[in-house]
Amino acid sequence: MKWKGRDGSSNVEDRRRMSGKGVAGIGGGVALVIVLIVTLLGGNPSELLGSLNSPDSGNVGSYVETDEEKELAQFVSVVLADTEQVWTEEFRRNGREYKEPTLVLYSGSVESACGMAGSSVGPFYCPGDMKLYIDLSFYQELKEEYQAPGDFAMAYVIAHEVGHHVQTLLGTTEKVMPDRSKVSETEYNKYSVRLELQADYLAGVFAHHVQGENLLEEGDLEEALNAASGVGDDRIQKKAQGYVVPDSFTHGTSEQRKRWFNKGFKSGNMNEGNTFNASNL
């Protein structure tokens, strides 16, 4: 992706030098709410529960930015600026006003309106404060654990989280997600998958418009598709436990995530990604 030398966003909040207070000692009721929110937003609740029970969870020592992290911070700022340009224009075309989110950089753990979270939950979006949260160490994890290297693989991750922000602004999340206490976990997961695949579609719409600005380089689309495939529920479960449990999927299979990203990329239309009415995901 052609990003060097271009302006970044002013909506970046750097908390990497702030020590996290941790999440130990949070009461059961509050902890349950946090876990539910993290599950909805794509995090791993079992990992979060582990951090809730850890006595030293979130304690961050003195942070020293490496040259690689400095470049990554500049990169994600430019990508965020690109999302702002794309979605401001798309909302304007649809007679709406786009409210820009803030991207929070953190190291180790972070506090959001959705509660405390450790970097193990991965990048996430919190609708309560309309902020995206990312520990830049995820870039290395994306390359090594998910076998998805490349700058546009990371851009896809950011665009996916911004997709959740778009859903929040459009009221999609509030409209379509059922009351979790009134449906089974399996039924709730089905809605979660459709929400996540729509965010993948919106990430594809973003990529479509970035390509229209002649900012993509050879191999960028493949990097994004590879990242979408790498974070599919089936691939993650197969690697972690040797088998898959479809009823527990919350984000969609590798094939589904690639398919919906590619649909958005080919269409470029934010209104054509209604995964909730799709008979075949």
C-alpha cells in the first residue's frame, strides 16, 4: 500500500506509555458484562477470563517504542485517515454524516467504555466510546500466528474494526442483535457471524475505494484476503484444538470471510452487504 509520505489522522490516541491498572478484582456481574461485550466485538472471552483472574494482569512496565512500532503507528494513522475519507464521502452520498472514531494505541492492557481488556483479545471496537483499540504487537501475531504478512493485511484489520463503527452509526448492531438472555448461545452466535461478515464486507468496500485512489500495490488484495482467511473460525479452532465446532463460530469461516470481503471490494457499495438477509453466507 502506498502510504509513506501521506498525512495521517488526527484521531489517534497513544496510550502506550500508560501503565494499565489491570482487570483483577472486577466483580462477577461487571466481569460478565465485559465478557459478553468482548465476545460480541470479536474477542476471545476465555482469554479475557484468564486475564480477569490473573493477579498481575495489565501491569505494563516502561514502554519504549521501537523503530518498527514507530513506523507501524504512522501506518495505522494513515490507514485511519483513509477510512475517514472513504466513509465521510460514502455517508454523504447516502444523505448521512459520518462521525469519525478514535483509534487508541496501547501496550499490554487498556481500559475502554466496554471494560478492561488485554492485548490477547486482539484489536477491537467499543461502541460505548466509539473507539478502536489496537496493540501494535498484533502485527507480528498476524504474520506469525495467522500467516498473514503484509501492510494491507494490517489495513484490513483496521478497516474491519472501522466497519463495526459504521454499523454502530447506522444502528445496525442495535437493530439486529437479539437480547442474549432470550436466545440460546448457538442462535446468538449465528447473528454474531452475520455481524462480523458484514464488517468484512465493509472492509472490502473501503479497499475498493482505496484502489480507486490508486493507492494499492501489487499483492495488496491478496494480503487482505489472506488475512481474512487466516482469522476464520474454522481455521483458528482447527489449529487450537484439532477440530471445529460450527455452532460456536462467532466470526465466520475462512471462506466466508474472504467471500464477503471480496464482495465488498467488487461492489464498492455500502448498501449491498446485508448479510442478515442473505440466504447463503
